[in-house]
Amino acid sequence: MADEYMFDFGNVRRFPPFSMLFLASIFRTFREARPDALRRAKNYEKHEYAAHLGFFQSFGLDHGKSPGAAAGSDRYIPITEYCVAEIEREASDRFLETGDVIERKASELAEILTQQEVGPLQDTLTFSIREIIRNVVEHSESDTVYVCAQYWPQKEQVEVGIVDDGIGIHAALTRNPAHEGLTEDQALELALMPGISGNPLAGKGRNIWNNSGYGLYMTSRICRNGGNFLICSGGHGIDLTDETGKQKFRTDFHGTAIRLFINTKNMTSLSERLSEFTEQGRKAARLLDGANESRASKASQMLSRDFQIE
């Protein structure tokens, strides 16, 4: 190990949302692991867009805006930090479920991206962002959730990055005795299957927000419809698309990083797709050891407006 490190951000000017969150988390981890090391940076001034979205400030480099300081507009969401304790406190103070608070935040983010209050894309983004943030809050033990996103209407593409610095998929999943003994690679693959959860009580209870182990499965199925779903945790990563199938790769990532890449060209009713995915998931769950075979929670099966009572 060296006493001094130089980080060169180079001349490439495009930092997509997921890349910014992923790199920022790596820098935070490095800073925590080597607090006494001297750190230098160069060429960061060339990346105005990343600086505007809060990239550099998110890992401690005093350049550009702070996370969340940029006014989310023009179809983007700057790097935004959500404190898990504040989400839980808001739910308690307002006599709400934590899922209700996360739903509202996800809807607000989706509205910034789409500039719409209703529509297939708004529904898809709200559902997907909500389910991933729920996973972070319920399983990761992370203090913070980081979100960044961009919508390119002319390209008919949306990218959403969601990252946490928590315990990772393997540690979260193997807390369930049914999944003890899994390797990191096995845990990551299994986490994407229906009915799989680190909570041994998944699928039990009548609360609409009850954990059921279907969040990652449902969201990955949505993204694979012309887009892709990428997840990194621990020493492994998986990239899923319907065209190329599953591609596995090695990584070294503390926490969990997820990239949702959605093709809006063939966007259809989300309610119909969720119903289809739920039924397919229930059939698959019956074949998986330790899976919740009964059902996905209402929240993971449908849009919030379909299960909330006015």
C-alpha cells in the first residue's frame, strides 16, 4: 500500500448515472479503508456535468454541487441521498408504513424524469425505483440510499442507478437459515429469483408492504423487456437482457449497486406485465428450495393505486 494516491478522471466527459454512483461508492470505501493516505485528484475540472449532478461532492472531493443541490429538471435526477433513518422517522411521525413513504419518493423521482404524473413510463419507473429502495431499507443495513437517473426521450431510453454502502447481497440473504452456506456467486444469482429473501418470514403476514422476496425478480423482468438489469455486490456482478441472457462478471464492490436501463419504445400497461410476471414467478418459486411459494406481497404485484384504499 502506498502513502499517496493520485486519481486521474481523464478526458472522457460522459458519466452516466450508474457509473457516477458506482465510482463514488468505491471512492467512499477507499477513503474509509485508508483514512490516513494522502489523496490527490486531477482532470476533475473537465467533467462539468458530473460536477453539476453532485458526483465529486458525494465522495468528498470539494468540486461542483452537493448531492441533491441541482434542481432535478431537463429529464434528469442529480445524485440524491436518502437517509434510511429519516425515511423510517417520517413514516413513524406521519403514522404511515415505510413503504408508503418510499412510494411517494419514488413517484416524485419518476415525475421529474418523465415530466408526467401518469402514464406507462411513470408507472414503470415508480414501481421499479420503489422496489429497489425498499430492498435497501429492509435488508442492506445501509445508512443511505443513493439515486441518480437520466431520461433521453429521443433515444427512448431511461437509466436509473441505485447504490448503497451496506452489507451486500450475500450477507443479507444468508441471514435466512434456508440460504446458509451459499457462496457470493450463488447468493447473487438466487437473489434474482422469485420468492427469495433474507427474511425467513417472507410471504407471511397481511400487510401490503410485507416482504415477499419478489422485488428484485419483478424489477429485473421489467427492465429486460428491451432494456437490461445489472447488479453488483461483493465479488460478483450479473447483467441480464432478454437478447443476450445472463452475463456474469467479477467485481469488488462493497454494498450493492443496481442499474435499471429501460427501453420505452414498447412500453405497455405495467399492471398487465406485473400480473404475468407474478404468475410465472409463483410457478418458478415452487421449484426453489427456501423460496416463498405462496405469493408476492400486494406491493410487489401491482401499482400502489391498485391496492391503496382512499
